Amino acid sequence: MSWSYRNPVAVRFGWGVIDALPALLAGRRVVLVTFPEAGETGLRARLAASIGASLNEIIEDVVPNPDVDWFRSRYTSFWRKN
């Protein structure tokens, strides 16, 4: 079963959505935000391969329920880099 939700951005879920990324991204630069275990499961590599040259950075050190200080410490470097 697949479903989609839009408010105000489209959220896609289901089989084949990773393979649809190149068309959905339409050449835009991408920052992939994921969780540390995504590397161990192969998900990070699969996403990076699908995104291809549009991938600008991978952020994978996100902690559960990050607080404002976590974001504040990364804000300036994120915008300089991306």
C-alpha cells in the first residue's frame, strides 16, 4: 500500500520512492538528514546513490529530539556550506 500527504510539502511513502528521488529533486542540491544507524543498514548508501551528484552533504549525527542548542551550534556552518 502507498500513500501521499501534502501540507504544504509533499510526503511520499511506499515501494519505489527512493528510485523516484532523481525525478522529484529535478537537479536541486540536497542535504540528506538521517540517523546514525542508516549507514549500518545500507540506507545511507542507497539514498546517496539515488540522489547522485545533487547530494551536497549528509548530516547523520542528529540526536533524538534535538534542542535549540544543537541547532544553534550547526546553523552558521550549515548555511556557509550549503
